[in-house]
Amino acid sequence: MGKRIVSQNAETGKTTYLHDAENGKMIIESQQNVDGLIEANKRQANEWEYGKLIGNTQAHHQKVAEIPSIIYMQLREKYGDMRDNPKAWKRWLNDPENRFFRTSGGSL
């Protein structure tokens, strides 16, 4: 059968394929282009200023990262839900290898 496209999402850059495995089973594979997301994250991280929210009583939440859906689902499978395992998620977000997904400075 080969490899065929099951779905495409131009907005997220995600494409899902279905293809045969060597053992006769089917494989569902997803790929996502994250170049645009990483560039947007870099711009947001460069605009971040330490202490910017101090004194602002209306800014209750601050965006700290944007993670592609494919990676998010892998992390959720590995660590569980964020509220159930916040230490593991913070450790992953603070890891220098994952800095391109951060949209703010400092550490969590």
C-alpha cells in the first residue's frame, strides 16, 4: 500500500500518514513543521522583560511556552497531565535543550 496521507492541517503544519509496517500491521505517523512556531517563540522570548507584570493586578497568567501538539502529546504520555506532575513538566521546560519552546525568560 505504501505511505498515504490521512490528514493535513496547514495552520499547524501537521500531516498524518498511514503506512504498512514490516510485520503486516499498520503504522500511523504524524509529522509537524515547527519552524514558524520556533521563530514566533523566539520573538516572544526576546520581548519578555523581567518584572514586567509586577504591580499589574489584571495579569494573572503569563504564557511561558508554546509546544507543538505532537510533542505535547508525547510529553503527556510520558509525564501525565501537567497538574498531576508539575515538577516533571517544569524540569522539561527549564531544560536548555527545550529553550526554543519557551516564550519567556527566567525559570519555572
